[in-house]
Amino acid sequence: MTYHFKPIVRGIFSGEVVYIQPFSFWGGVSIDNGELIQKGHPNRGLCIKNKILAVKNLIGSSSSSSVLLELIRKNIAPKAIFLENIDAITCMGSIIAEQIGLDPLPIYQGGNLKDLHRKTVKVENDKINFAKI
Amino acid sequence: MSNFIDLTKEETSFRNLGIKNAFEIVAKAAEFLGTKKLVKITSAHTDSCLYFGESGLMFAKKLSELGAEVAVPTSMNVGSLDLLHPELIQSKRDTKIKAQQLLNYYEGFGCEAIYSCAPYQISNRPEKGDYCAWGESNAISFINSVLGAKSNRCGDFMDICCAIAGYAPYYGLLIDENRKPNIILSLNKISKSLQNQKIFYPLLGAVIGRVSQNQIPIVIDHYLKFNEDSLKSLGAAAASTGDIGLYHIDKVTPEANKYSHLIHQLPVIEITDEMMLDEWKFLGNGKSGDKIDCIALGSPHFSYDEFCEVYQLLPNKKFTIPFYICTSRFVYNLLTEQNMLQKFQKCGVTIVTDTCVVVTPILKNIKGTLMTNSGKFANYSLPNTGYKSVFGSLLDCIKTAMTGKLVCDDLSL
């Protein structure tokens, strides 16, 4: 099966994808260790540090850009994010990282994200390859 | 002169490098969001002044050194300090210093230092049809839904960059076509008596956010009324449980009548008592007599009218548990002028200004149970403060504060 993803912020990364329900960086992710702490979230307790996340959309506060940026600075951010709905909040966290000399968070846009769960992905900018474990 | 910039065509000149830098960030964001057009804005509200760590400070410093200043009236959201009552904040000294530096940078950009998440009830109040670049999810929801202004949900940094550039990416909720509802929520099955309660609004807001997620809802078959504070609490809750930047309420909010023809074309979701109860459980519904450690009101920041309501309900003795009300310095000054502060102090109420209890360490312990009438506080209390939440009406919060044991008389589902 082929997947079509549009690179929003290009990056080079590989690893296993984790599909999770929408969450908010602010109030949903610990700025101390990258743990998902959102109330009632099915993956509460998951550490998103270095994970390749697939999530339909992000929810909640506009402070999420600041939280994402701070996670990037502390090296506890996700490795990359696949999103169905691109939002300004996540984009800005990534854009500003570059502005202050940090590596931006790679963001790729596409559908059927649920299918990506536990697949391994290898991404080099515009080249995206998936394999089933 | 056109209010739009076509990024593929026009050459733009800038007064200084800071403005150029902010403009380029806005243009890059526009590209990511799939638009080549920017639109001139009339106001901004920036949430970027809330301190989260070095990174935000690094960016503000960069813009400041390049000479950036805002091009449109821009209000500041809460910071992580209470500048009128600094003793309330339990952060480390170094954090406080950096949080202050961050506020200083934003004031240096020419932002108005109101430090409030309800600027629309103070000095920054857009009009219907105005293009804006606002941060702070409750404020975005309010100006879109209640005032009929147009703003996307700007993340931190987007708000200040648009404020400095004077332009915002033209996409999403700035385009009329994208403001029409695509999900209909009927309150046909909810009793009139429940809908008449003030506490119904934030609870309904939380349900709306949960059900609608990133769609635009219109609420029909209801008994809701236009009350600013009630709609403020509804929108704040909806934005915290869902991705809601705009909602419509038939016959109540300013744009709803434009869409009455759609009401019969879209599938209808009926909100049920069960959905309301599930949401109440999620926000915290405790049992009568449960131990409550503190009360927290004021998310979004309390208005003067809300203080007047509490004032009437205050007992003649001191509350037995900590009782916090978060508000702006603007409203705090009104309370001072009206000689109302003393009665609050006598009851042991701590009035928090410039910030709030879920964005900065104010609560005495690292865990416990907090009672609130705010859907937003209830949603963010546990992750941000370690306190479990119980959600109840204002009157029940006050009764509970008398003994420290939960009273839940008002809300019954």
C-alpha cells in the first residue's frame, strides 16, 4: 500500500510510528520529561520523547506552540509528527525552533493515519518509505 | 490600498529587521497552511508572553534586538507572575526573573500590559467583521463567536509575529465560507430548568468541544440566552475539550442567523442528559461530603459582574479552605474603587491578578482536590497543578468553602 504525505517541515528520521488520539501539548504533555499527562487520554503515561507520532489533529490551548518549542529545546520532543489537519499552533513551534537555532520538528500531512500505527517509516525529506513490522 | 498581500507578487519593504523577521515568519506559516495571501489585521492578543522556559525568551530577545514593534493594538495575555501580589507565586527565583524579562520584552514591542485572558472585557474588543490575530483559545472563541470578529486560533509566536507584521495568513476562519456550521447540536432533550442554570453553560461547552472536535457547531432547539459571562465560560470549556475556535448558537450569536437555512440540511446530533452526565464525571462530580482542598474561580478571568455575583453570596465568616479568584488588574482596581475588596479579604478569598492558578504555581500543595465552576479549570487542573477537579455551581463552590466538604445541591443530572 502506498501512502501520500505532503512534507510541511522536511526532515530525516526513521523508526516506528505510534498512532494516538488528538492531544494538546499545553496541559497534555509534561514540559519536564515529555510524558503525555492529558486527563482521560487513552495513552496517558506514554513518553512522546523521540517518538514518531501520527495524530489526526492537535487540540486545546494556543500555548501549545511554546510547550512544543520548549520540548524541542530540551531534547524531549517527538522525533516527527504525521498530521491529518495542519494547524498553525504546531507549525509555529517548529518554525520558531529554527529561528533560534534549534532543529525544527519534521511535520508531514496526510490521511488514514490509523493505518500507520506500529509501521516503521524511513523519511529523507521528500522520500517516505513504510514497512510493516 | 488593498488589505491583502499576494506573497507571489508584491515586493515589501520594512522599517527594520525585526519587522522583516516577523513578516517572514508569518509568510512561512502562510505557506505551511497552504495560502499565498496575507490580510491586514486590526488587532492582536498575544499569549506568547507566558513563560515556559528559555526558548520563548530566546525568541523574544531576538525580535527585540532586531527592533521589532507591534503594528496594531495588541493586548498581552496572562503571564506567570502576579505583579500585584508577587508573594503568591511559588516559582524559583530564577524562573520569576526570566518570566519578568519575557513580559518586559513584550511591553517593549508596544503591547498593552493588561495580563488578562479576557481582554475583550477590558480594552481590546474587536468589532464584527474585523480581521484579527489572536492567541489564547478562550479569547479566540469569544471574539469569533460572540463578537463576530475573525481570527484563527493563532498559536504562541504567530500572534506576536502577526501583530508586528500587521498581517495574518488569510485562511481558515478569516474566510467567510469557512465560518459556516458543519455540525448541528440540538438541546431538544435537555430540560429548560437545566438550561436556565448558569453552570449549564460551561458544562455544555465541554460537551460541545468533545462532540464537535475540530468542526464548527451550531446549537439549536435551546433556551440559552445572550449573557457575555455565560458565553465566555461556554467557549472556554469548548476550546479546552475540542479544537473549537468558533461556535454558533441559533438566535443568540451574531452570525447564526446567516446559517438558519443550513439547519435543515445537516444531520442533527441530539445532546442527551447522559452526555451531560458523562462530561460532568469527566470534569469531576464527586459525592456530597467529599473532602475539598480549595476553590478556584476565574478561568477565563472574572469580570466585575461575576465578582458582584460572588459578593452577594459571601458569608459573614471566613472560609475554611483556600479560595482563589483569578482576574485582571483592571477588574481588581474596580473592586478597590468600589470598596469591595475588604469583604473578600474578610472571607479569606485570595484574589489572583495578572495570571491564574493553572498556569503558574500558586496552590499550596502538589496534590489535592480543587472545586471550580470553570470547565476550563476542571479540564486543566490535574495535569497543570496535580489537583483533581470537582465541577460545580458557584453557589455550591461557596457552600463547600464554608466547611471543606463537597456540597452539590445545584447541579443534578
